[in-house]
Amino acid sequence: MKARTLLGKRATHWLTLVVLALIVNILGARVAQAQQAAPATIRLDPEDLERGRYGAQSRFFFLPPGKTGEDNYQSAGFFGQKLRPYISSSPTAVAELNNYRRQKTLYLVDKGLLVGSVILYASQVFREDEAQYFTTTQQVAAGAAVVSLVATLFINRHTNEYFKQAVDNYNSDLPAGRRGAIWPRLRPTGLGVAPTAQGTPVLALRWQL
């Protein structure tokens, strides 16, 4: 009777350890999958990633940390102000975003100069009884328009790169464990049940260094 009871306890112990090993493995796989699907990095829209020098000055779209799926892309705003709360922990990222905001401000000023010069030129055409096309005021307005067009090239040259660099700096400043999944490095490479010297089964875990 005692021998049968002892065998029953050992069988129960073995079964319990096998079940625990399976649970640990399943939970670990799910945690790893969840972390891999929702990294802590900020990701730009694929089309925005293609922007280079002299690229379009439209707003950027990005996925915040921990978000996945096309429906979760957010607009960064004209000055990138909606990205700022997410990167506030990285001084280098904030510095690049400040550069981006400066360029966008210059872009608006430049566009205002261009529109103003065109309006001024047009207002001088029918100022007299006969149409005028090259008065002193019109020459100044035309010169301002040319300066604006040239300035646009210099302003737009690196504007998009500043924004992309802000995101890159934030992602680079993240601790290594937060960029991807922590669990894959902690997760055992092997699970099993092994008997001790006394014959008692124990849960065996193995890691690969």
C-alpha cells in the first residue's frame, strides 16, 4: 500500500512538473510574440521614410511606442508638436525636432514673403491710368519673389532630415531591452523534467549564453 501511494505521489509530481513546463513555454511564447508585435520604438510611415532632401513639406505620420497597425498612425503636426511628448526623454531627439520646427517656421515666413511680393507686384499694375509692369516698386517685389524662391531650396534641403533624425535619435537612446523583446533573452532554450539523485523529479531549465 505504501509503495503504491509513493508511486502515485511521484507520478502526480512528474505530471505537475510537465504541466508547469508547458505553461511556462506557452506563456513565454505569447509574451515574446506580444513584445515583438508592439516594440517600444517610434516608426514612421513607409512613405515618409522615403523622403529625402528637398522632399515634400507635408506632415509626417508615425506609430507611437507600443502601437501597431495602419489605423494607429498619428499625424506629427505641422511643426512636429504631436511627436514631442513621445521623445521628451531624449535630449538629442528633442534638439533635432527643434531644428525641424525652426525650418518649418522659416518655410512659413518664406511663403509669406513670396505671396506678399506677388500681391504687391499685382497691386502696382493698374495703379495708374495705364498698366505698369516694371516700376521701382514692382522691381523690388519681383526681387523679393526671386529671393523667396531661392531661399526655399535652402530651407527645404534638410528639413525632413531633421524630423527623421529626431526619431532615429529617440530609438537609439532607448535601452537595449526596450527596443525589442526582453523575454527572448530570458526565455529558457530548453525545458524538461529530470530526476535528482534521490529520484525526485524536478523542473529543468536550460539557457544558451
